[in-house]
Amino acid sequence: MIGMALATAVAVTGDTLTVDLTDGRRVSAPLAWYPRLLHATSEERSNWQLVARGEGIHWPAVDEDISVASIIAGRPSAESAPSLQRWLDARKA
């Protein structure tokens, strides 16, 4: 997408996901919007990769992908409760 801001850096705290963008903005979202990240360890949260030149962010340890466009638009994860529960159950096993 022409003119779309891309991610350059990512920080995840215990309650916030923050993304630095190529246009100089820093956007944040509540970590509760992304349950897999909320339930991830600090180590898992810090292991992220930019994808598609910064159009998205991938966390391989928790199989989470978030687009920059979604963060900017304020859209939380669309993962269903049953899907999240299966993922949580698999982590316990």
C-alpha cells in the first residue's frame, strides 16, 4: 500500500504493545487485545520478527501475527475463544 507506515521497532511490556513506525509515530495497544501475547513469557514476547518489510509483526514462539494496519486502526485480535483455548491447552501439555 502506497504511503503506508511500516513498523521499525516493537516493544512488549506486561500490559502494552508499542510499535515505532517509519513516519515517526509510536502507536500502542493494550496487550489484552492480543491474548497470545498476553499469555506469552517475556522471552517469547521479545522474540519478534518484522514481516513484509514492516507491514506486520510475527512472534514465532506463540504463532502470532499482527498487521501494522490493524494496530493503527485499533483492531484487536479476531481469534475466537475456542481457538485461544485450544492454544492455551496445548501450551499446558
